[in-house]
Amino acid sequence: MALPTDPNSAAAARNAAQQDVFLREVDDAVRQDQLEGFMSRYGKPLIAVIVIGLLAFAGWIYWQHRQTQEREAQSEAYVQALDALQSENLDAAKDKLTPIADAKSSDATVVSARLMLAGIALRQERKADALKLYGEVAADTKAPQAMRDLATVRAVAADFDAMKPEDVVSRLKPMAAPGNPWFGPAGELVGMAYLKQGKQEQAGPLFAAIAKDKGVDDGLRSRARQLAAVLGVDAVDDVVDEKGEPLNKPKADAGE
């Protein structure tokens, strides 16, 4: 048999439920008012910030796309220029390389294009244009150091006859040292400058060092060996046995 329901308890439960619903409605209304107030005060600036951010992101994506397209076009033009050079079509190579070299950049491709244009200028007997390009590369502090040094060596080689020997030595002596990537060509030019100055005692050992350096081009080593021999300096490495003893060393007499 069910117990009778207490009227007071039921009324209290209904009141509690109604009060809970009322509080929820009030809370929702307050939140709605807060949201409307926030949007009224900050909505336009917030939307502007979001729009600007989206536009900036879209611009960055477009810029990246353009950069990729430019690099691809630059690479294709560079390859076409190399093909033209191999075919001895200097004018075509120049036309392909000029837009690359004119780019406001110091990356390896752009600097290489400038060096190649300088080489073309020399072959077309435009020494002034070549020296200008070499000078620009050598002075570009943002360019790879190896390319700057190469530009310096080639500029001196191109203008060697017109330069004072002391200027040649001053510009290339830092590179005319064993271990430097440009030791061979720079050392040869410095050695020739020493000869112009009448300093055979400095030229001979330098040519000998070049001749003995296995990292130097074989043709250059051969020239250096001949020059060292003319200057009375031995530039031939000793042939040694497995113990490191020179095979061409005179043997001592048995009775000694």
C-alpha cells in the first residue's frame, strides 16, 4: 500500500524546479547581453583583425607561389644558358644570364650568372665589362666567400699585364697559401708578379709548393714544376719505400 504524498514536499519541489528554470533563463539572458555588449564594443575591430589576418595569410601563400615560379624559371634559364655556352652560342647565353644576374640577390645562382657573364665578356673582348662584373662580385659581402675569391682571382688574371706587380701580390697573397681553395691559380699569379719584381728567391719556392700540391690542377702543377726547375728549385717529390725512406737516396758503402 503506497504512502500518501506530502503536499508541502511536492510544492517545495515544484518551487525549486521553477526557481532553477528561472535562474537558467536569467543566466542565459545575462550571457546574451554580455555577448551583445562585447560584439557591440569590439565586434568591428575583431572582424577587421580577422579579415586582415586572412588577407595576410593569402598574400603570404601567393608570395610563396610566385617565389617558387621565379626560382623554377630562373633554373630553367640557367640550364638553357649552360647549353648555349656548350654550343659556343655566347650571345644566347648572355641573353639568358642577364635577367638572372640583374636580380637583387646574392645567392649562388645569381652570383654564378654574374661570373659567367664576366667570362663571356672576356671571350668577346669586352675586358672593361668583365672587370666591372668581377669587381661587383668581389665586393658583395653577402655573396658566398668562395665566389668572391674566384672573382678576385679572375679579375687579376684578366688585368695582370696592366697591373703593378705589387698590387697583384697585395690582392692575392692571402689566397696564395697551401690549403686555400685558390692556392694554385692565385699562387701562380703571385709567383709571376714576383718574377716581374725580380724576386726569384720568392717565386721559386712558391712554384715548387704549387707543383707538389696534389689538390692543384695537373696542368697548373706541370707549369709550376717547370718554372721552379728554371729557377733552380727542386719541385719533384721524393719517391719513398714502405718505410718512408727515399728510394733515390744514395746508399752508404758497406764499409762505412
